[in-house]
Amino acid sequence: MATYAIGDVQGCHEPLQRLLERLRFDPAQDRVIFLGDLVNRGPQSVEVLRFVRSLGNSAVSLLGNHDLHLLALAARGEKAGRKDTLQGLLDAPDRDELLGWLSRCPLAHEDPETGVLAVHAGVAPQWTRAKALALAQEAGAVIAGAKAGEFYAHMYGDEPDQWREGLKGWKRLRFIVNCFTRIRYCDAEGRIDTRHKGAPGTQPAHLHPWFDVEGRRTASDRIIFGHWSTLGRISWSGGKAMGLDTGCVWGGQLTALNLQTGALVGCDCPAAQKPGADG
């Protein structure tokens, strides 16, 4: 039995099938963790959601920012935007079943065998592993519950930018979700910055990749994440954090990590979007 983690698929169904064939993935024995953003930008979001849902207990899929954007569009009854490739999903005859399943996907997952913590984007520097998992469950319960529509009305925005235990209501939930699905950089005090999307070295001097912030309370935990296609590398940062979004939808690769052995396997992908679009 093997457990794999796979970076952002973003509607690239055919590369996903090729990657799983290369891994000789057997859903009867193996498990896979998808690191969020199953949908959008690529051409086959419907097929990706149907396939991953069909894997049942063999797969865990985390919520990413594009997945939440899809759920928000559906909740508000809006059409997909000009840059989105989500309209086929919104018009699909089985959309309610697919979106209901997606809404119940977690924001964070701890692999029981290896202890690796999986998130889409990152973890606030002030959080311990236990705190991160508890907050993911707290926000996930709202996303999967009766107040999801209210949350989506308050989801978009960059404030608050720093964790405080006293945060309440929609501000608290917005910060939690922004950390798990949008974070890339923080300053030395742990204030998150969601505006800068380039690779390290392109950001203002006061910002640091979230996994390099001094004093991060998960510094001793192994964490895998996606979201950051411009990171330009796949490596354990300081031995403890690994990015797996290798730009599949931009013509890069779709990458899988074997959590037991540390082996990386990738497959090349045709570009579905021009580099430089929002991640």
C-alpha cells in the first residue's frame, strides 16, 4: 500500500490519468491526497471532480481557493467569470451531487501513517499543528453547513491579516480560509500577504515565504502544500515543507509524492493557460 500526494490538478483530467498510470495507482490498496484546486483554468473540471469523487475512501481532496470560488459562484447563482473554466460544472446535470461532495472536503488533513500535514496553501506562523487541524475543522463545518451561503458573501478580502485568538465571526473564518487556501508570504510578525504571487526573490524585502518565517510553530512538522506554481522548486524547505504545485495547467508538470518513500513522480502537461494568470 502506498499513499501519494498530488499537487494542483486544476481541471487537467488527462494528465492526472497518465500520472496515476505511471504510479500504478490501485484504489483497492493505495491512497491519494489531492492538495486542492481540483478545478478551474484547465479544460476538464467536470471530469476531474467526477473521477476523484468516484475514488471514495481511496482519496482525500483538500479545498483550494479555486474550489471555494466554484462553490461561491454556485451558492450565489452566478455565471463563471471570463478567466474561469467552470461553467460546464455549473451547468452539469450532476452538479448538486458534485458540489455537495466538494463542500465536505477538508481544509487540512493529517496522514495517519506518516504524520504528514497536508494543506492547499499554508499555515499561519502562530498556529501549532493541533491548532491548524482544529481551525480547519471549525471553518470546514461552516462551509459544509447551512450557513455556507452567508460565509461566501463574506469570504473575499485580505483582512484581517494577522491571527488573534479573539477574532470572531466572519473575520475569523475569512482569516482561517485565507491561510489554508491563499497564503504565500508573511512578514516577521506573522502578518500574511496575499497580493504577491511570484517566486521567492521577487517579493518586497519585509516579506518571507510562510514556511521560512522565523519562529513558525509548525517548523518541526512535515507539511506538504500546493497553490504556489511560481515557487519554482520541489524540495523540503529546511527539511520540513514541500511544495507540489508544479504548474500543470501552465504547461509544467503534475507531480506526485510518495509519502512513505519520498519518491517524486511527474508527468508533463500541455499548457491550458498562459503563464502569469492568477494562481
